[in-house]
Amino acid sequence: MADVILAEDDRVVRNTLAAVLERAGHTVRAVRDGARALASFEAKRPDAVILDVMMPVMDGREACRKIRETDVETPVIFLTALDSEADELEGLGLGADDYVSKSASDEILLARLSAALRRVMQPQARGDFDFGPWRIDASALSMSRGGKAVELSEREIALLRLFISKPGEVFSRDFLLTRFWEDEADASDNALSIAMFNLREKLGDAGAALRTVRGAGYAYRPPARG
């Protein structure tokens, strides 16, 4: 389940695609042009953006270009009736992650979206980072602090990366299970609770920043800097 901005100027197509995405479990912010998509993006970073190429006010190409000025990671998928190779290459050159024809089936769009979301969460593909006092080494599957090293799983690294990407944002239990457990046989509320408990234990005092939001999910709330 992901938070998706959908920009499409045709109201019927927009409503139809929004319904398809919502039935698949995604939250959809549907807008009618690129300018509104950009405003929605700046107000709150989504998990993915789907842009119609040809729109009034601001087209999909320009919206993608502006998004990539400040964000190179959020998946952007172009949705278009233009099927030429030149158009596809232009879109990819602007920083789009994929290019889906409007004639494609709903299943193809959902599969491309899922693939883009999985790619962006691969820990080795996105370098090392800090979580509080810990330095996360994605390639070594470990974190270090003051000469101490602790092993981490790929899932734990991906969870930490997600939380620090959107401090303060609450991620529901369903969202986390869908994103990180997918169709695994052990996917359950209990599996998520155990995983979060173990991750906090590894982080020590820094684990307190991973807050349980009762009845909602989990959020990263780093301590205020004095």
C-alpha cells in the first residue's frame, strides 16, 4: 500500500485509474494537471507519482523535471497515449522510472508501480546513511557506533531508511507489511511487532525514536536538538 499522486486531465480516466489504484490498496491523491501534482508533492512527499504526459497548465514532462530538481528517489511513472520510442526515451531522460501506455491493462500499471516501489527500497542501491548515532553500512548489512558493529538484515535497513526519509510520518501496520513482507508466509501483525522490537533492541537508546502510534502504526520521531 502506497501514497500515490495521480495527475490526469481527463476526469473519466482519472477517476477510473484512481479506483484501480485504491482497489489495490493504495491511497490516491488525484489531480487534473502537473501544477497541482507538484503542489501536492511539495505539501507531502508521496511514495510514487503517476503523471499523464499531455496536460494543461503544466504537462507531465515539466512536472517530472521540477520534481527531480529536489527529489531523485521517489518513483515517477509516465502514463501516456504516445507510444513512440522517441517519446519513451525523452521521458526516461527526464528522470522518469517507467513509461506506461494508456492502452496497457490495469494489471500492467499496478505491476509497474509495484516494481518501482520495490526498486526504490532496495538498501544496497541507495548507499549508506545515518540513523541517530549509528552509521548504517548498507553493503555490509551492518551498523556501527563508537567502534561497535551490529549486524542488520536487508529488511531492517530498508525499514530504517523509510523512517528517516519521512520523519514524523505515521506508517500503518498494513502499509509496512505490504511493503516489506509482501506475500511471505510469515507476514502478520505479530511478525511486524517482533521485527520492530528486535530492531529497537539493536539500536539501543536510539531505538526510542521509533515510536509506536497506538491504533495507527509506527513513526520516526527523532529527539529535538538542544
